[in-house]
Amino acid sequence: MQPILSMEGITKRFPGVIANDGVNFDLRAGEIHALVGENGAGKSTLMNILFGLYQPDEGRIVYKGEELTIDEPNQAIKLGIGMVHQHFKLVPPLTVTENIVLGSEPKSGLKFDRKKALKDVEALSEKYGLLVDPNAKIENISVGMQQRVEILKTLYRGADIIILDEPTAVLTPQEVKELFDILKGLTKQGKSIIFITHKLGEVMEITNRATVMRRGKTIGTVETSETSPTHLAEMMVGRQVLLRVEKEEAKPGKPVLRVDGLSANDDRGLLSVNHVSFEIREGEILGIAGVEGNGQSELLEVLTGLRKPVSGEVYLNEKKITGLTAKEIKNHQVGYVPEDRHKRGLVLDFSVSENTILGIHSRKPFAKGVNLDYKAINNHADHLIEKFDVRTPNNQVHVRNLSGGNQQKIIIARELDTDPVLFIASQPTRGVDIGAIEFIHRQIVDARDNGKAVLLVSAELQEVMSLSDRIAVIYEGEIVDILEAKDATEDKLGLLMAGIKK
């Protein structure tokens, strides 16, 4: 079958890096084509070139048999190429209809023709099975509905090719299924879809073909029906990768962390953690599942001393630690991997050595009176670099120059090396390459097996399901249920994540 689109020999250079190096990619009419690869592989750069956000230094784009230069996004849109970004580009106070027609509003004379806009959106919604309330405000609808609005925006502008960048990142399992049904419906009506993702299970479920990129180059394109997640992972990384988490059954001991009726406000003063209670025992992993923004961040900030609670108590080994400072809680042997490693986990312009002692820099042997003992610090760093397989030329390299996976390893190494009784890991593999994910998962399981109580928070439902011994589901700041991991299914968790408890 002849491709509708070909990108041939695409090269794009930025200062100090070749983001795309002679990349080849083609798309057939009516297919869903996955574009996969580790972070920094060049996927987004390639699609930003197709959408006109960047121009290639070399190579050519052939679309419907014609060689094109796409200078900016409006030109791509006129050609029938639309893009739904990972972070939606919607205006929250405006309605669904207003967002869909924004910039291309139908007019009655010089005025906005609201009646025609509503009619057009309703017809479009009906035609493609993307049912939305055209009068609802964006700020009042679910994330899944917002994504439908983004897709309708591209269709309203006449898109034949739709680029979706990590489209399932913030959806419940039920919303993912609905999205996949929508995408299949769109291809039946002749649309072609480029699906950027790192979730190999989704590649197998929804796509016709997959193109794998590694370090800016095309590794190959495969028919999905003729490959496997293991083979795709090997193409992405260049070696065999263990995709499943291997662990023995937990042998939990006494309770380590007990949270009793905890409530807290967010930065706007609104209740975001609502009377939460749970406990974690030594030698077990409690995972918290939920769509992002349901109070997970605020809960962890309270537990780690970064936010004051409104009410309730927190106990560590039956000692009340409610309201203690972050330093005091750390001194009670709590290790913490924050969700945003750049803001909360590292000082990017400090060396690897300096980052390995953040928060413990005043302890022996790193401190001698008011001075730091750099020999001891560097020896400590070298030990952690070797033990946790941190890929760095030396311990004096600035952390900002390391990959996301190696940055994350430094935080995990630092926090586990303090021998915590409670280890809190928030989004431990976000923005981390698939090879590093395998290593980080192993460290979390080893911490459990060494008797640590582990609290895991992750937006990746598969990560929560495969690592946890028990799973607590959070919705609008409340723990709606706690399940044994062996009894948890995607469907059951997805309903709970949407606040539906049967």
C-alpha cells in the first residue's frame, strides 16, 4: 500500500545535539501508526517538524504525492495535519464549542455566529462518535472529555492526519478504552493517526504498525501483529529488557506508617486531602492509584513535612510525627523520592557528589564542624555510583548533564542509602528510559524485601499493579477503597479512580 505521507532522511540539529539523524517514517491511509522510543529518542522533534513547529536541516516531506515545506502550524492545519499535544491547549473558562471553533469562528456579518458554531460542533460530534456537551465549560468536564474536545478541534479544521502525543497519560482505563474505540472509528472514516507512546501494551492493542526510534535514528518499522512488547523494548534499548516485575509474595510485619483521618488544603486553600486513613507495614508496598490531581501530591507533602495538615494524625512506628518539619521527618528515617526530581529532588547545577548528600549534608562523615569533608563526600558518591549503576563520567559532573534515568537513580540511591524505615516513591519512573525503569523497579522491590515499608504513588496504573502488595485508590482527595493487589483488575481500579464504587 502506498503511503499517504513520507518523511525521508529527516535531520534536525540543535546546539550540541543531533535530535533527528536521517530519520525515515511513513504513514498509510486509515492506519494507526505508533511512534515509540525512549525519552530523547527524537520522536517529538520529528512530529514537531511534521506539524511545522520546527524545520528540518535535511530531508524531505512528501504528502499525498507532493513534496512540501511546512513552515508553521497553520500551514500544517490547512494541509489536513492536526496535533493533540500531551498538555492540552484549551481555555478553561470557555465552552466546548468556543474552544473547538476558536480562531476559525463562523461569522454572521462581523459577529460570532454562536448558533452555527453549536450546530457545526453537534454535527461533527455526531459524525465521528465523539459525544460532548457543546455548552459545557472546559473547567467543568473530565480530562477524557477535554481530550475529545482536542480531537474535535483538529477534525473541525479538516484534519486527515492526527498526531496524538502520549494520549493516555492522564486517562482512567475506561477512558483509554473509549479513546481507542474513537480512534478505530476515525480510521474507518479514512483518518490516519500517529500515536506517540511509551506504553508497549497499548501499541500492541491499538496500532497497525510501529516505528521505533533510538538516539535520533530510525531502528525499524514493524507490523504490530508480527512483533511483541519484548521485541519492541529490545529495539528501543538495544538489549534485552525484563518488562515484568519479578517478586516473591510479601511477608509484612508490624505497622510502620499509620495515617488517621488526615485532611489538608491545596495552595488555593481548597480541601484536597479529605479524611484519609491507611497504614503500611514493614516489608510491604502500598500503591496509591488515581488520576493525577486527586490529592496525591498534597498527601505526600503532608507526610514529608512540606505541607501542614488541617486535621488528622500521622504516626511513624507509633510515634506522632504530625506537623514536623521536612528535616525532622527525614531524621526519623523517612526516604522520599519526589514526583518532580528537578524542583524537589536535585540541585541541577550541583555535582553528582553534592547531590548524593542533599538533606544529610550536616551528618557525619560529610560534615566536620561547619565545613564539608569533600573526600568523604566523593568516596560516598563513588560508592553509590557503582552500587546503583549511575552512568556518569565522574562524580564532579553537574547533574543537569545526566539523563533522566541517571538523575532518578541518584535520588533513589541517596534516599535508600540512609536506611529508611519508610520509603516514599512518587512517580519513580516518570521520564525515565525503559532500561532504567527495570533497575528502579528492582530497587523498590529490594527495599520491601529488606523490611522497609514502601509507599508508591504513580500515574502509571500498570506500575502500581505490578509493584504493589496492596492498592489504595484516591479520588477527589478520598481513599475510596484499599484492595489486595492480587484482587485488583484494571476495570475495577478504573471505576474506583472515576469515583464509582459498586
